[in-house]
Amino acid sequence: MRRRLGMKCPSCQTIFSAPGPQCPKCKLTLHHLDAKFGAVPRYSRFVTDCSGRLSRRDIADLRRLLRLFNRKFPQSRFSVFVTNQLSAGTIGEYAFWLMNRARFGFAEAVGGDNYDLLLAIDVERSAAALIVGYGLETYITERDLERALAQAASGFHEGDFARGIGACVEVMISRMRAIVKKLEETKTTEEMPTTASGSP
């Protein structure tokens, strides 16, 4: 499997090889983002809509889809956070901050053991960010994330956020299936007994 070049700073987009206390270029830290965004907002499992743009049916349907994702890939949790109250910063910074501060997934899912995904949407600015935990960065490329957001774009632009979110999740389900299949094939190949060549 191809490995990503490394983590990307949510502020200046600099790519660096391993997690650290601050971005090596712009010096962004989580403490800077704490000061920018304040207290962690209340959130719900799988889907949080602070904007009021999703209907109850939308939320119920999306939760079913995200539970399906969780059943298929139990080591990962895919969460969605929709807001219209982002007064400072970018949605990329906000998503990164939420992923690190809100703990949508398992409490022990930190660092290389974090296989979670978070889709954050700013409905007022028509902006979205999709990020993965550090453990998934070995397998999910920046292109994968961009492709998922591209599939969601038409729904978002038309104001149908539920459709856009669903499209994004479906792309990531397909990608995760491919990753699991590749890992299983690699494991099977590694476990196959080898035979020595030549005469006995």
C-alpha cells in the first residue's frame, strides 16, 4: 500500500512526516486552536447538526449509514459535524481541532491507534473538510479525501447536505473495502508456505 507523505497542517497545508507539538512552518498548535475556537461544542454520536439544516429523517438515515460503516470497519468511527457558527478560522482547522479535542471515537484511539474519520461542514461558507486519524494516514491518501469531498460537492452546493454527506460516506466505504481486501490479500500471500527449488 502507498503511504502518504505525512501529516498536513490544517492551517498552512505544510506536509510533515510525523505528529508533533506544532507545525514546523507556521507553528500552529492545538493550544492556538483552543484559543481560537473556545470550548468544545456539545456533540452526538455519529451525526451532530448545530446548523438545523438536517431534518430528523436526514439525521436518522445518516446515522444508519454511519452505523453500517462502523459495523463494516469496527476499528473506525466515521462522524459528521455540521455547523453554521464558525466565526473564526477555517473548516480545516476546525475539523482538525474537533478530531483532537472532541474524541468522537474510542477514548484509546489516539496517535497511531486513531482510525477514525471526521467530516466537518460549514454551511454558511459552503466549506467542508474530511480528515482521518493518524492510524489511517498509512492507507488513505489526500486524493482519496478529495475524491470523497468531490462526490459530496453537488449535494452541498444545492443545499442538500444529507445527500452530500451520504455520497461522501459511500465513497469512503468503497475505499475502506478496497484497503481491507488489499490487506487480506497481502496477509494471505505472506502466510503461504514457500517451497525450495531444485531436487530434494
